[in-house]
Amino acid sequence: MDLSTGQSRPASRHWRFTGWLLAAVWLFFLNVPLSTALHEPQLWRRVLGVAALAVFAVGYVLLFQWARRLRQSLLPIPVGRARIGLLLLLAVGLASIPGAGGDWLATLVYVAAAAVFLLPPQEALACVVVCALTPALASWLVPGWEAESGIVFAVLLASFAMFGVSRLAQRNSELQAAQQEIGRLAVAEERARAARDLHDILGHSLTVVAIKAELAGRLIEVDTERAAVEIAEVEALARAALSDVRQTVGAYREVSLAAEVAGARSALAAAGIAADLPDEVPALPDEWDRLFGWAVREGVTNVVRHSGARCCTIRVHPDRVEVSDDGRGPSTPDAAGHGLVGLRERARQVDAVVSVGRRPDGSGFLLRVHAPTEAR
């Protein structure tokens, strides 16, 4: 399956050949009416019988392949066309009577099997019953024709076998459809993950770059040395962001809590926001360390972008991380934006909970990510 498009790849040449072989191999049982037609003394009967049986064989194979191709393409079989096809197949079988005589009844085996494969269950059952009763009725209505119990058995056996084949084909089609849906969802999830990662990475990095560039612009006339330091840090941040993007595209980037706390210290200092940060972070399982790192990154990005805060506080505990400020509160432009949406998606993967609101004293903004109650 092609995951980029959600479409099934064309069947290989081997399987296409196998499909034709499965349809054609059963034509061996037309040898009896064909032998009868070939031994017919009258030329016109012989020609008509052989020609009709040949057309019947080709028609049966083509009809079977048409239905098989539709099933493989996960398309419904048009009932109207299926009925017309079966009627034409029956008509060609009847046309072989002058040459095949009573042996034409062998064609009913194929008509019944095709009906099971093509028609809805009720119609298929009715067709099988008619084909099974026809030999007895024909022997009663046509003088000289003997009742062929073997034909009745063959009709029933072929119908039962084709029922199994049709159910198998249906299950294969359903499995193929499920695989296509899984592929489509995998593509959608991968695109959402890439978009989320790029937003989280670039949103934070470019915010810090913009803050530092603005600071350098203000310092360039009053403190050239400090401005040069800020410009150097802007360059370093840009290079780090480029590296992060490359690593994210390569699907091997890792986020750590300690690194994000250190980065938060630099970003808050550049924005002129006082930072109350832990000197050390506790040892956490890898999945929690990454999640808390993303929480710190998103929280600090929002503080720098939107809060208007003078102080930002980060607290890390074994079961939770909190990022708070004394700014305008949770009614910020990114309070329900892509960053928090992405953080909630990451939290759901480990059954964590993300909460956003005001601090306990009723001021500022508080972002908390904590483990579920049973995990504490």
C-alpha cells in the first residue's frame, strides 16, 4: 500500500495470472458437452455447438474477472449488470443445445457458481435452486433427455465452493479497506506530529531570536559589546533551530527537561523577565522527562510572547511540572492555540493531564502538567 496516497498498489503480474488461471481451470468440466458437439454428425450442429460452448467459456471467464476486479478495487458489483451478464451466459448455454443436446446442462454449473459470486444472497439462492431443478424438469419435458443426478450434485457443490470463495473475497476486500484506512490515518497522524513538532521547536526558538534581536537593536548604540553578545547568541539560536528542524525531519530529536530549563533561563533573561527556576531537576522516566521538557518549552514561550509578565516561576516535582507568571492571565492569544493543543496530545500518550488557568492567588497564568492520580 502506498501510505502517501492511501491507495492500493496494482496487483502484481503473478497474481493477475493466478486470477485468470482460477477462472479458467474449471472450464475443464465443459469437456462432456464439447465432446458431444464435436461428434455431432450434422456440420451445422457441430459448428453451432462448439462455437456456443467456446463463447460460453470466454464469457464465463470475463464475467468472473470483471467481478473479481471490482472486489479487489473495493467497489460494489452492479446488480443490474450482473443479472444481464448471467442471462447472456444462460442464453449462450441454451444456444449450444443443437450441438450438445442434453449435455448442455453442464453449463448450468457455471451459471449457478457465477450467480453466487455476483448476486445478492437471496437472488443467488433462487438461481442455484432453479439450476439444480432444471435437469429434472428438462428430462420430464424433453423426450429423450435423461435426468442427470450428477449435474444436480455438481451445481450444489460448485455453488457451495463459490460461496466460500465469495466470502473469502469479501473478507479480503474488507481487510484491504481496513489496511488502507490504517495507512490513511498513519499518514494523517505523521503529518500532525510533524506539524506539532515544528511548531513547538520553531515557535520557541524564533520567539527567543526575535526577543534577542530586538534587545540587540536597542543596545547597539548604548552598549556595543552587549549588543555583539546578543547578536552572537541570535546566531547560535538560529543554528540550533536549524539543527532541531533537521533532527525532527529525521525523526530522532529528543527533548530533555534539564536542557529546556537551561534554555528557559536564557530566553527569560533576554526578554527582561525575572526567572525563578530550579537549580536541579529530579531524575524522571524518559517519557516524563520529555513531556515535562515540552511543557517548560511551551510555557516559557507563552510567557515571553504574550504574558507581559515581570517574573516567571518554574517548579518541577516527580509527578508534575508548573510554569507560572504574574502577567495578564490565561486569556492570552495562545491559550488554546497550536502549542497547547500539541502539548495535550503529547500528554494523552502517557495519560498525563494538562491544566491551564490562573495561579492560586488569582493572578497571572499557570500551566501545569501532572501525572494521573493512579500514577502518583
